[in-house]
Amino acid sequence: MLKVKNLSKSWREFQLKNISFEIGKEYCVIIGPSGAGKSVLLKCIAGILKPENGEILLNGEDITHLPPEKRNVGYVPQNYALFPNKNVYKNIAYGLIIKKMNKCEIERKVKEISEFLNISHLLNRDIKTLSGGEQQRVALARALILNPDILLLDEPTSALDVRIKESIITELKKIKNIPVLHITHDLAEARTLGEKIGIFINGELISFGSKKILKRPTNKKIAEFLGFNIINDIAIAPEDIIISKGTEGEILNVIDYGPYKKVLISYKSTIIKAYTQKDVKIGDKVDLHFKSILKLN
């Protein structure tokens, strides 16, 4: 279990402000915009940065001031930090070699983790010949082979194209029986992977809980970040808007995604986002009906 208590840290232009949360053996996704300070939080937990205040407890042990090598934390940074002068096998085995583990045991563990992540065929390849998705799997393997008490993932799919991103998410869903803390700005990743969700804005953890918090924002700041439409103190999800012919609104833009369209509508002096499967075009006059609304605090 990871427990973070009142953690604060100023670093460059980023700041953490009294962050508190805890997770067990579950997949936790902390989502927030770029520049919110999410990576600073991960680096404090990994031991790369030292917090100014607060505590970090891992399985009941206070690790706040321990060096990274004493924390038994698996950390995968955005750039993967692989050794370019070592092949895939040696990258994955590196931590076990440093621990002077028996050669046969190293071979067994590398074989096991590479099969788990579908990279057995890459073991003799040079790092520089790998695609971004392959490098990401190697970085995951290098972290997981050490049986860490927690796995920390810093924007693990941000540099990947859509097809490769989907395959990496499939691999991430395999990870069980270990706390995972994954930070991202991608709502689809949070919805797909998160058993626990945190919303992180301007250095603050402003909401934390089950996946339900993505559907039920409690205030305007959260609702705006999650893409809800705001009308006074009411939030409406784009998918909860029904478009019909009428006079109250006008379609300003249509983005065609194939199975559905994202539509921008001028409605009662407000710009509204909606999703529809109807055949609509710019300039159409419409009325809107709301299937569900949320009252904001």
C-alpha cells in the first residue's frame, strides 16, 4: 500500500500543495493537464526529488527520506531511460545483474517477463533499432523484473501513435497484484485503466476516488477539465445532449469521427459541445434537450 500525507514540493515552475491519498493493490491513474506537477509527485515517490513537507509510506514503512535504491520502487520515466549501449536482454536484466543474482535465475526471470510483455523476440536487438512501443515494453520489463512494491508510470503512452498506444494499454491491463500509479493527461487512458482516479490541477489533487468521479464532477473546475458543458451552475456531458431541428441554437462547427460527429453549437449565448450520429451541418438551426444534468457546488 502507498500512503501519501500532506506532501508539498516546489520545483522549477511546478508545485505540489499538501497532496494526500492512498492506494492498495490497484491501478490508480492521476490525470491532469500538462504543467500541473504530476511528474513532480511521481519523482518524489521514486526518491528522485525530496519533498519539503509531508510523508510517503510504502507498506507501512516511511520512505520519505530514503534514497531511490532503498525504496523497491519500479519507475518508468517518459523517456524510458534505457541504456543505448546494451541490448534488450541486458537492459531488462540490469537490476538483477547489479544485485549479483545467479545467472540461471536471471535468464529465467528475463524469459518470464519478456513472454509476459510479448517481447521475447526482441532480446538480442539493440535499443536504437526498437520502435517507441517496443522501447516502452522493455522499460516496463526492466521495472517489473525487480518485483517492486509499486510501479510508477510517467505518461507511458504520450509519445506513441494511436495504434501502438492501444497495444501498450492492453499490456498495462495485464499488471495485477501490485499498486500502480500512472500519470497522464489522457482521459481515455484514465477511463480504460483506472480503478482509482485522481484529478490533479495546478499542483493540487482536487478529486480522488473511484472511476465514478469522471462522470459526476462536483465543481466547475473539475467539470471544465473533464469536458462538460457549463451553463451557470449546471454541468451537462456532451453525450447527454440530444439535437433536434429548432430555432434556439445554431451549429458552428462539425468534426466527423465516422461513427459519430462532435458538434459545436451556439446556444443561448453559450458555446455547447455535443456528440451526435445525425446528419448535421454548419449553419443548421437546432434545439437542445438534456438527458441528464448535474448541479455543481
